[in-house]
Amino acid sequence: MFAAPFCNAQLETSPPIPASDSHPVPAIQDTETAAQRDARMAWWREARFGMFIHWGLYSIPAGTWDGKDISGIGEWIMNNASIPVADYKALAPKFNPTGFSAHDIVALAKSAGMKYIVITSKHHDGFAMFDSKASDFNIVAATPFKRDPLKELAEEARKQGLKLGFYYSQDQDWTAPGGAAAPRGNHDPVTHHWDKAQDGDFANYLHTKAIPQLKELLSNYGEFPAVIWFDTPTKDMTPQLAGEIVALLNQHPNLIWNNRLGGSYKGDTETPEQFIPPQGYPGRDWESCMTMNDTWGFKSYDTNFKSTETLLRNLIDIASKGGNYLLNIGPDSHGRVPKPESERLQEMGAWLKVNGEAIYGTRPTLFGAEAGALSATEKDKKGAPKFISAWDWRSTTSPDKIYIEIFNWPKGTFHLDKVPRKVTSAYLLADAAHKPLKLTQSGDSVDVQLPAKALDPIATVLVLETSK
Ligand code: GLC
């Protein structure tokens, strides 16, 4: 077993991204200076924690079609059950989520300690959750609800001080002729249609629906979106076609967009899905997106919810590796947030209310071995040495403090080696009085006398105040 120190130098400042000559249209990442990039990414790096919202027509069948439970993630039911376009579109007149409250959803995100929200404006099923002139298959024109939830969320996010972003399925569209349709789980993204009504020209789909809708999303919601979250690029998305979208994005110089546009554009952020990279992504901004149960879109019978302990320790693990956590909720067809999801978010918020200083705007760990090590014997799926995570503690850093988030409370003393700074004092963040703890430092080793019991069963933060 050997411990790999990692990502210490992560992103204090952005390394210049080499202009890519395969980009017919240079993207902002190709042209901006490192200082400009740092300014553009600053709020996002400070935020660390965001809410992903998967909500749409698929919340009506909620995982069941023709009385049969359809396996797989809820938002893929049309593809997983090969539902004909006309049958799927017939869901729209039944969609009337009068239980939807933008105020309550933004307030929930805020109470959870989340700093931004990314909602599905259009998912692979092609249904627009906003008022779109480019396609009448949208929530205002095709449903009795007739309201634009993105407009209401934008107003509330503005009022409550959160950032709002839009997920947009630029490539896959299962109800628009020519839209791509990749079989789930098959990473060889070649389109296969199951209904003649889906056949058509991809470029025509982009020019008549996707690009006009992206224009609407980028100009009808005030200063938002702050983020565009693309998804599942396929072979259809050539650099030339992607370049046309980039030309649009370049008109919004503060916009942040991810690595899933396609056409060889890297975007701003790596997006590991449903996992936490063992050692982060040194030199890249990254965001781990994750479900609370096993589906993004609401499924009535999916109750396999992760514990609040797991979700909080994930957030801390991700922050200690310099990443963001985009944690998903899947409202039901009434627009209500499932109780198991809101409860966990409120519990996470309670912890962050006391310990947020150790997460927001912090830098990654100065250590590394605490996260685990590569196994000398076990191999991962790719046959490489498997990374075995350890879950005793994590660490995050600020200019004059080292935070130790302790999961497994040691008896008596907490010992730390290779401390690259002089430690001047120690206390527990959850102790409002910040009562000084007995501290000894010899060379780069530190010992801190701890009280018998942890102050928080999920994670108790030990603060080491340091001087250069
Ligand atoms: C995958 C799924 C998609 C989901 C996305 C979230 O790409 O296909 O349904 O929205 O992950 O990360």
C-alpha cells in the first residue's frame, strides 16, 4: 500500500489552456488569460455545493409504463421502454404541477447550504421546461400549467442570493426529428431511433430547435444562467456544429459551461457522474454530480436513499480534493420535493451552518494520504491498481488555517505528520467558545489533545490556526 500525496497545487491559479487548433470557433477557454479565468470561476470555486434538479414529464410515469416497472434512471423511461413519440407527447396535457413553488425550492437549497442551482431546462425527451417559441412542445404551450418554472426560479434565486444554471440536452432529443438518441449505458454514442417520427437530419434539429432554444435560455432570464450544463455528446456533434454553439456562448463572457458539449471542446469543468475521483482532477475545475437515490428523474418506488452521513462525507471528501458537489433532487409530477430528499438537505444545512467555514472557498488538502491509497493487490475495472478510500478524516485549507474534518474520533490525541506550516493554536469549530486545545508541535509533527467525545457524529472539524 502506498500513499499518494495529491492535488496540493490544485488551482490556486488557472494554468493557461493551450488554444486548440481543432476548434473552428475558439472558445473563451482558448482565449482568456489565467487571471480572467480565475475571475470568471471565482464564485463557482467558492461555492463548492450546488443543487441539481431533474424535473419534467418523466415525473408522471415515475418509472412505470403500461403497468410495468421500467428499470433504469427515471428520466430515460421513453428510451428504456421505447415509447413512441406520440404516446410520450401525450403526457404533456396531463402535466399540471400546481404544487411547484420556486420560493420553497430555492429556500430549500439555501437552507441546505447550497450556493447554486442547475435545473433541467430540456432533457433528452425534448420537452422544454420553459416558454419556448422554437418548439411548442413546452410547459407553457403544451400543458394546463402554462407557467414558466425557470422564470420563477430566476426571480427567487435573484431574491434569495443564489446562482441559477440550466441543464440543456443539446445533442439527444427523442421527440424532435433528427435529434440524437443514444442507447443508455452504451458509451458508443451512435444514434438509434425506435420510432420513424424521430428520423431526420441532426444539423437541421440543431438549427431549428437546439440553437434557437439556447438563444432563448441565454437571453430571457436576466443575468442567468450562470452555468450551462450540457450532456451526452454524440458523434453527430462535429467540431463545426459545436462551434456554432460556442459562438453563442462566447457572447456571454461570464458564463461557465461543462465538458459535455462535444466536438472536442473541453469547457470549464470536468463532470464525474455518480463517483468521486480518488485524487480529484489536478489542474482542472471539477464537479461531481450525484443522485440521492438511484435516479435523477423522480421514480415513485426508488427509495434507496443515501444517508445524510454519506452525503455530507461526500461533500467534505470532494472539497478536500478541490471539487464541487452537485447533488440532485427529483421533484414529483405535482412539483413537490420528495421528503427523504428535503430532510437530508436540511440536515446537511444544519452541519454547514456550524462548519461551513471549512468548506466554502477553501483549498484542497495539504496532505493526501488521509483519502486512501492504491492497493498493492486489488485491480479496478480497467486492471489498474484499485484505489482504496480511507474514511478517518479529511482536510481543507485556507491561507491561515488547516481544517481537519474528523469522521472517526480518535482516543485522546489526534496526531498529524508532514504539517508544512507552524501551528499556533487549535480548537473545535463546533465549540462556539473555540476553547483552545492542548497542542504540541515537534518539527512537522503535531499532536492535539481532544475531548473524549466527538461534537458531531458525522464530522467534527478541528481547526489548526497557522502562521507561515
Ligand atoms: C447522464 C444521464 C442523464 C443525466 C446526467 C446527469 O448523462 O444520461 O440522464 O441527466 O447523467 O449527470
